Amino acid sequence: MHRCDLTLPSPAENLAADEAFLDFCEAGRAHELLRFWEPTGYFVVVGYANKISAEVNLPFCRGQGIPVYRRCTGGGTVLQGPGVLNYSLVLRISDRSTGLGIPATNEFVLGRHQRALSTLLRRPVQREGHTDLAIDSLKFSGNAQRRRKHCLLFHGSFLLDLDLDLVAKTLAFPSQQPHYRNHRAHVDFLTNLGIPADPLKSTLATAWKATSPLSDPPLTEITTLASKYSTEEWNCKF
């Protein structure tokens, strides 16, 4: 599997990169991939089917100049910014047990992450809801997936040192919540791992045997797709 540490200049490019890598794998032009990226500024990302008006505190975001984007996968709304490590896995369905379907993919990926992080952190990591990882019922990672015929994208975020007070200001209380959240406010539901990004990246790369550097990312295709992620038509479609 390839490893790719690629943080692009804009939120639109970083979101577009996930879709571009999935397209390349589906077309047989790329191998399986583990990508890492870390945002340098704050922005909100809603899941594909989320309604911005219901999930985002738009007056606050507009007043603070925090933009809102829409990703190509489902799941809930998140604040991206310094202190967040994002990862993206592109896997071939035919080569993996993930061909069993969405629940099996969650089990396959999150089970591996749960075991790897329990070892790294030296404390129990729990799988909660459909796609969360937590410690003592406090969420530190949310995840989502998108599937094509032959390949899938599974990506997510790890909270390392994110401003959780800013999460509470930018995001509304979610329209859907996992049972274990129990109506807790953002600051009472989320936690930071409080570790540097590099040990976590090394742990995940080892878990996925992502040892081959990627020398030729599809930068032209990413730029083309980024134009979609930059439009109001895409970001405000719901």
C-alpha cells in the first residue's frame, strides 16, 4: 500500500483529493493508498446529505469568516482546523473482506484502528455508534465511506488538539446522534488525544503496511475536482 502525506493549500483541494484518489483506484490507475493531511485554518465540513441550515451556526461562521464545505461521503458535520489529523484510505473491494458491505467495512477498518490505537495510547479504545472511536465514551474520531464498484474510500479525522470551544460555536447540535452521545453538548462529548500527529501517522501506516511512498499524486485531477468543491451549487445543495 502507498503512503501519501499530502496537505494541499485549500480546503476544496484537500476534499477533492479524496475523490480523485478514489477515481484513480477505480480506473485502475493507482494502487491502494493511505493519505494523511492536516488543515492549517478553520473550516466546517458537512456530510453529503446534511442540511447546512440545520447543522451549522451560519451567523457565527459568517461573522468569523469560517467557510462551509460539503464532502462526498455521508456522516455528520465537523469542524476542521489546527489540531486535527485527517486520514484517507482507498481500498480495492475485491481484494479485501470489505466486499461484504458497509457494516463489514466499518468492522474491518475501525477494528484495526481500535487495536492499533489501544496499543499506542496504552488505554482501551472503544468503537461507538456506527463509525466513531472513543475513550471513556468521549469521541475523538469520526469516519465515513464512499463505495464504487471496485474500490472504496474510507476516511476520517482524529482530534489531537482542536479548539473544542470553537466546535461548540460553529456547529449546531446535530440532527442525528448516536445513542452513546446521550444528548451531551459538543464540549462534553468530544475529547482531544493530546498527542503529536507523527506517532499516530506511524502507527496507522504500520497497521496498514503503507510503506511505499506515492511519487505521482493526481494533482491535475485534484485541481479540476476542487472547482466543484469551491462552488455554492455543491456546498449549499441541501
